[in-house]
Amino acid sequence: MAENNPDVMNQLASKLGLSSDLQFYDVYSLDIPELLADIPRPALALLVIIPLTPAWDRSRKAEDADKEPYTGSGPDEPVIWFKQTIGHACGSIALLHSVINGPAVDFIKRDSDLAAIRSLAIPLDITKRAEMLYNSEPFELAHKSVEQAGDSAADPTGELEGGHFVSFVKSGGKLWELEGSRMGPLERGSLADDEDVLSPRALDMGIKRII
């Protein structure tokens, strides 16, 4: 499992084919303006790992209970979402959600593995899309290349106990919550042109609903 560390995520993104002009940064506070001021804006995605508390677990199950399996695909799909079927890859899939949606797409290098994965994913239904990613050797190699990177030891036996990687992305004027273990992408509300994923309204509709 990849560590949620900017250096690790930047290595993985670069390996897959994201331009170095777009970078991941640590967010040390969601409320202190001085700490948020250190992050280049607009912020195109917020990638977080969240402990699965009993309250969040109940909330997730209640929200997913009445949802039909996601059926989105094609060029008109508002966001590209992957159902996670690869063990120990929740961080890498969260990174994928962060960089293949919204304005981050403009930073994907042409003819890169990332460009190929995105292009192949667009027309596929969720089952075939998950199979494509599962069988993608470039994605597997990129993921394995950063498994031992970061400040903490990787756990080869399982995912971080109770931790879920979630990506919040602005796409099409909406805030999306993207996680491969949910029933599909979750639209959390509209954002103005001058609001990004770290704007107060985005934080209230997104991460602050959980923590």
C-alpha cells in the first residue's frame, strides 16, 4: 500500500506520466489560513486517508444502502471512477482518481501510461474498467515502485487497519468524493468558478462531513 506522503505520491504520479508542473503537497490544517497559504492554488484534488470510525462506517453504509451499482461510462461521464478490485492499492487508485479527473487532466503527458489508462477507461463499464486496471502492467509496476517509499514501513499483509483513501476532486463545477470501495462516485455539491477543493465550502461539503 502506498503511503499518503507528497514525495511518494509525486513519485507515483511521475512514474505514470503526470507532468512535474503539478505536485502533491502536505496539508497541515484545514482551518488555519497561514498554513493553507503555503499550498499553491487552485488545488485540483484533496487526497486523504481517513480512519474508519464507527460513526463514519454507519454513515457510509446508510448512504450506500439504497444505491444501485454505478453504470457510468463514456465521454459524457462526469468523472472517471474505478471500482477497486486490486488488493493493497487503495492509495494508488485514489491518486488515479485525483489526476485523471478535472483540470489535472491537462497535466497528463501525451503517450504516457496515465494517458493510456484514462483513454482505455472512458468507454468501459465498471466491471471491464476494473479488469483493465487489474491487468495493467504499467499500473502494477508503478504501484510496486513506491510500495517501500515514504517514512513508514509498508505492510505487505494488508491495508492500513481501518484506513480509507479518499480523493475529493472538482470537475464540471461539482465537488466529487471518489473512493474505490464505495458504490460509485459521490457528488457533494456545486462549486463556483473561483472555488477549489480547499475552499471553505468544498471542505464543508467534503472532508469536514467526515472528520
